[in-house]
Amino acid sequence: MGGVIELFLIMLVVATAAFLPLGYFIYKYTQKNGQPFGETEPHGDSPSLVNDLAETVIHFVKSKFAKK
């Protein structure tokens, strides 16, 4: 019987560790009226080297496919 109780406690600790990030996110999400990370900048407003490079690659690939 002691093995069953040990297994139950271990599983309880593992489940708690697994679902703790979800609980924290839900707590933060409900804390600030649906804004879990506060006021954030909308995506795409700030210039980014990675975004510029991705757009250049996309336009290059589109132009290569359009010529064929």
C-alpha cells in the first residue's frame, strides 16, 4: 500500500510541475483585462532586420517564379 501512496505523490508533483505554467498564464491573463504581458507594441510596427530580410527573400522567390 505504501508504494501506491508514493506513486500518487510523485504523480501529483509531476502534474503540478506540468500545469504550473498554464496556471500562471491564466492568472496573468485575467489580471490585466486580457493583456497578459501589459501594453505591447503591435506586430510589424517596429523595423526589424529579420523582417526586412524575410520580405526580400519572399520578393526574390516570387520574382523567380513569375518569370518561369
